[in-house]
Amino acid sequence: MALLDVADLFAGYSAENVLRGVSFSVEQGGITAILGANGAGKTTLLRAVSGMLRRRGSIRFDGQPIERIATEDIARLGVAHVPDGRGTFLDLTTEENLRIGAYTRKDRRAVAQDLERMFTYFPRLKERRHQQAGTLSGGEQQMLAVSRALMLRPRLLLLDEPSFGLAPLVVQDIFRIMRGINADEGVSVLLVEQNAALALELADRAYVLETGQVVISGSAAEVGSNESVRRAYLGF
């Protein structure tokens, strides 16, 4: 069953459409990867799902149409977005950033428990809980961005280029934790990622975007074995 189902999506900035008739889905408890070159429309796709820009078409979350509701209301439904550039509040501490992630929640005891859970996932954040976020390394800021999104207790996590600019060992650590969160907590993931090999290893389904349109789709294994995908994104 699809948790997120998008059909015939057009989206863009001002009068220009970047996405043109895009359809895709994310299964309940699944991980869907969106692959494509720079400028293909991957970030626009995540922003359209989050309601951050002009769009038309059908976007259904758990059967409910969300294409006409505001970004904050989409978040309240359980959709958390980790944007490109991480969106960290640099002047606030690590802990303050995490608490902002739970701003829609009223269950204070559970929020405190989730805060400790994030520190279990990412021990380095616990070591830096009182440190200004702007002084964290790039990898630590990405860990913070993911953790802040998880503090919402989302049903769907939108991840935009989580590996960008990070050392390979840090990337492996983040992807390992994301795999565990998906398996243990059932959080569905829509992943935009330039590192196609990593994305296909994590995902169960994948779509390839070119100039705002889906050109290849299928299971991650099927997409990974596609000759044009192997040549363009996997290097063999």
C-alpha cells in the first residue's frame, strides 16, 4: 500500500515548470530513491511534496489529498523534510535545534525520550548537545538535520542529498542509521541522492528523473541493472 502517491505532478518556480507530469509512489514502510543529474528536478520534487512551491497534480498522503494544503499542515500530518543545505539553525545549540523539530508535539515526556533516542543514534550529538550548531562539522550538522526531522516522529522522511560534501565514513554511518530507523520504526523514506550506488543499496524502489520527467522506474534492483543507469550513474 502506498503511503505517498503522486500522479501527473507539475511544479516549478514563477511561471516555469521544472517537473512535467511526474508520477511516483512511496510504499508504507518503504524507501524510494529519486536519481538524476543536477538540474533534473529532484529537489523541486521534494519541495513540491512539502508544499513549498507552486504545483498541480495529485499528491496523496495516506489516501488524503495534500496538494492544496500548507507546508506546516503537511508537517503536522507526519511528513518531515531534511532540505539540501541541512537547514540548521546555526546560532542555536544542538539540543535547541532538536527541540525545534518537535514544535508541533504536545507530549513533553515522549519528546524528552525521543531526544535521548536521537543521542543514542548519534552519540556525537550528545557530546555536543550544548554546543552552538554553527560550530559543528558538516557531518555533525547532517546528523543534526536528520535527528531534528525525526523529532517530529514522522511517518515519511524526505531526504535531500544527505551525502553531499561528507566524508565516505560519515555517509556510511548516516545511511546505516537510516536503514535501522526504517527497519525498526517503520519510517518511510523518499530519498534524493546523487550517490546512486548508495541510494540503490538502501532503497527498495527507484525512479530516474531527466529534465523534469521520469524516464526509468522499477525496483531498486531493476533500476540498478539497467544498462543506461549503470553507465550514467554507477560508472560501469
